[in-house]
Amino acid sequence: MTTNHRIALIPGDGIGAEVLPPAQQVLDVLGRRHGFSLSYTSYDWSCERYLREGAMMPADGIDQLREADAILLGAVGYPGVPDHVSLWGLLIPIRRSFRQYVNLRPIRVFEGIDSPVRGARPGEVDVVVVRENMEGEYSEVGGRLNSGFPDEIAVQEAVFTRAGVTRLLDYAFTLASQRGGRLTSATKSNGIIHTMPFWDQLVTERAASFPQVAWDQEHIDALAAKFVLEPARFDVVVASNLFGDILSDLAAAVAGSIGIAPAANLNPERDFPSMFEPVHGSAPDIAGQGIANPLGAIWSAAMMLDHLGHPAAARDITDAIAAVLAKTDVRTRDLGGTATTAEFTDKLIELL
Ligand code: ATP
Ligand code: MG
């Protein structure tokens, strides 16, 4: 009997709708090989919908997604629509309603890719950034006073809870124990004197339960510099919502193109669907031309298969990504080639 997984597809805007079909093509090949099937329900939730109807998704949008086994998202963003609309109108409600408190962003420098960073030799860089995804600096606590007056002020509180940080750290330490056995915690407890010392304290507490993991902590400024200078020294990096966001974009750039980087918004307890999405945005500058790099979406689909219980199928995908980059010179324009999205996808499927 083949297992069927119900996938909610949210192509979104711009190249989001161009990179999901390649991911589906790859998923279908693997389903046939590994004995599972996927059924898709597609949702047109996007900034374009916002411009048409005044909301990114319908009022009962979260309820519509609830029964899905996973959500695969392309990208949201549209010229003229402020980023906070797509963030607070779609992504953050999904992350929070479904308790997707882990944002997982693997970074590898593949053979055959030119990293802009000299120290990033192919095959040596294999890092996972584990970003807190529900609390921290991205909070609604705060406000603005005295609008337009010389004494105008804005206050934004960062909110860190023992429960929220601890569950994230448990995930990160467990992941580190299954990988290279090293964990680095991003902090800034020299300048941020309440939340970051609390974070550090909880890291120390949780570390006691994972004696097999060698861990250290770095101030975010120094860590950012080391990510550029010697990215190969890192294995698992755990960070708050804001620090993790910045570090993972930095790391994606180190890897050679933002078009490759995947992300998973995980609900580790699996009581709600998790969401998988490429790190890149809707790329309005290249949308509609059929030249977007599909690897970020395809790798995100691999993370989805891993989460759905098909690790071997997921590995087939990452192996094929490594192979298409190492063994062929077929590439999209962001990687210095001339291939279209479809040509790049076909080559990858040929190697799968
Ligand atoms: P958004 O507002 O949706 O975040 P953005 O323009 O701010 O969009 P990205 O969409 O990530 O951010 O684009 C940043 C740059 O990277 C653009 O020049 C874009 O063309 C390029 N880019 C992003 N993703 C890809 C991809 N998959 N393939 C090729 N180029 C890409
Ligand atoms: Mg952007």
C-alpha cells in the first residue's frame, strides 16, 4: 500500500509559481521510486490576492491548511506591497498557528559552485542554522508615541520564554548529536543585558543533557565575521529569530546563490503541518522569464520528504543537486549559466 501525503501548495507571487512545478516534478519521480504518493491542493494566497481582495489569505485560511500533512510555499512579495504585509498577513500567522518554532536552514557549498568567499571550499561547508521562529525580537509588544514631534519614540520589546527557548535548544542539540556533534550558540549578552544572558543560561542548562555535543557561544557580530572567514568550522548554529534570519541569509550568500537555499518551518511535535519554502523571495526582477533557479524549492521539497518520513528519497534529491552541479555545466543565470528553469530541472531529473 502506498502512503499518500496531502500537500498544501502556496505558489505565491513572482518566481514562487515558477519554482514549485519543478519541485513537484521531482517529488513525483521519487514517489514512484520510493512507494508514496502526494496529492496537492493549491491556494492562490499572495500579494496579488492582497491587492485584489485586501488580504493575503481568507479569514479561515489557517483552518483550510490544518488538515494538510505539509505546506510547500514558493515565495510571497510584490513591488509596491510592503514586506510586512506578506510577513504578518501570511507567513507569521502560519508559523505561529501551527507552532512551527524551528526554522531550519541548511547551507552547503557544492562542488561546481563559485562561492564569493575564499575560505568556502566546496564540500567542506555543511552547516545548519536553527533559527527560533515564533518569539524573540519579532514581537508585537511595543508601540510609538508622540508621532511627528521632536520627542517621538518607538519601543519594541523582545520576548523570550523559558519554554520557547528550551524546546528550540532541545531540537538544536538533538540535531547536533545526530550530525557532527558540534553546536554554536549565537548571543549578544555583552550588549543586550536581559534577554541574551537568559538565552545563554538556558543553553548552558540544556547542554548538560547532551554531553556528547561540543558547544560554544559567539557574539553575533563575531559570528557573522567568522561565517565569512571560515564557514567550514561550523556544524549546527542555534540563534534567535532575528540573529538566525540574518545569519541564514549571510550563509546562503556564502553558498554561492540565494537561489539554492532551502528552509523548513518545523512543528517538531507534528500536531500541525510544517511548512517548506525556498529562502529566496519572489524576485520581481526576473519573474515571468522562466529563468529562476529551482534548486531552493527542490531542496525544500527534499526537507519536506525527510519530515514526512522518507529520508532516503530526500537524500536522492540532495545527491542529484550535488551531481547536477558537480558533473554538468547546466546552470541557471544566477549561477553563471544560460539554462532555463525547465532545462535545469530536466537535467537534474535525468541524474536523479
Ligand atoms: P521579496 O520582496 O519577495 O523578498 P526581493 O527582490 O527582496 O523579493 P529576492 O526575491 O530573494 O528578494 O531576490 C533577491 C535577488 O536574488 C534578486 O536579484 C533575484 O533576481 C535573485 N534571486 C532570488 N531568487 C532567485 C532564484 N531562485 N533564481 C535566480 N535568481 C534569484
Ligand atoms: Mg526581500
